[in-house]
Amino acid sequence: MLLKDNTQRAKQAQTIFYVVIGTLILSVLSSAYQYNLISRIEIGDYNETEVTLSDTLDTVITLFGIVVRIITIVLFLNWLRRAYGNLSRAGLKHVDDERKAVWAWFIPFMNFVTPYKIVKEIYTETKRLITPKGERYKLDPSTSILVFWWATLIISGVVGNIATRLLNGNTIKDIKSGILFYGISDIIEIIPAILCILIIKRISADEQTLLRMEEAMLVEKQQDSSNENLVSE
């Protein structure tokens, strides 16, 4: 089975993660502004205009962030599904159905481990496939980037959940703490977004190499077939 070119999907996924990083930076700045405003509200040093501006800013950034996250999920999973499917198309028998690269993210408990395993499998097996025959494959030490990416992704989610619970509190202290944790969550989330761009770039480069290798093999087979036909004639 021929490999499917995944270059365009990789570029789209990388681009949207740059947008994610920009959105997170805006969210951090908004949290800092809100935290400062809440601190001044405690001592009565504020006006209604500032409160209205803060609420409007938070609403706009939150809605924009939701839209960006939805687009990010779609583009990233489109890329991931094809990358995983290409392992099967390259002849690896142990690879599961490529749809697993999508639904594994949405099943509780399973989504804490399986998506990481799938990304790692794509990362390592694609590299293995382009390793020249006769040359012993050595595990790239850079796979530690995957561990760091997954760990920071989970940590940002945990901190974000804490922030949500605190923001639902009834006291100003709870709200201040919630805003603080929310800002910290956004800062942490910038890290896996950056790492994800790097991971996609590395996998995409290996995929392109694998695709060129397959194209070269097809050309070679066609030439051999042509030569055999000439000989038979």
C-alpha cells in the first residue's frame, strides 16, 4: 500500500499551534490584569469601567481560545491519524487501525497513556523505517522530548482543573487563587505547544524521507520491469 503524503497536514498542525501559543500569551496577560484588578477591588481602589473592560476582555479571549482549541484538535488529529496510518501502509503489521489515533484521546483513563504511546510509536518507528539496511537502529535519545511534552500537557490540565474549581468559589480569595492558577496553567501549557511543534517537524521530516524512499523504489521497479520487457522482446 502506498504511503499518503502528510506534509500539508503537518504544516497546518504546526501553524495552529503557533496560534495556540499566541492565544495562551494573551490569556496570561489577561489573568495578570484580572489579578491586579481583584487585588485593588479588595481595598476599594477601582472603578466600574475597569471591571467592565476586564469582563469583556476575558470573554473575548475565552471564546477565541475555545474556537482555536477546536480547530487545533481537528488539525492535529487529522495529521496524527495519517501519520499512524502510514506506519501500516509502510508494512508494519503490529500497528492498530489508524482511527485509534483519534478515539484514544476521548476515552477516560485510556487517554492518559494511549495517545502518548501512539505518538511515540510514530516517532520511533518512522525513524526506524528510514534507517539504512544493515545499519543497526539506535533509539534517538531525543525521544525524551516526548516524555517532557506529555508530562507538561498533563500538569497543565491538572493545574487548569484546580483553577476552575477555585474560580467557582464564593470568596475573593478563592477567585484570586483561581485566576493565579489559571495563569500558571496557561504558562505551563505553552511548553507542550512548543514541544508539539518540534515533534511534528521531526516526524514530518522522517515521513518525507520515507515517502521519497518509496517513490525511488517504485521508479526502480518500473525500470526493472521495462528492462525485462525489452529483454523478452
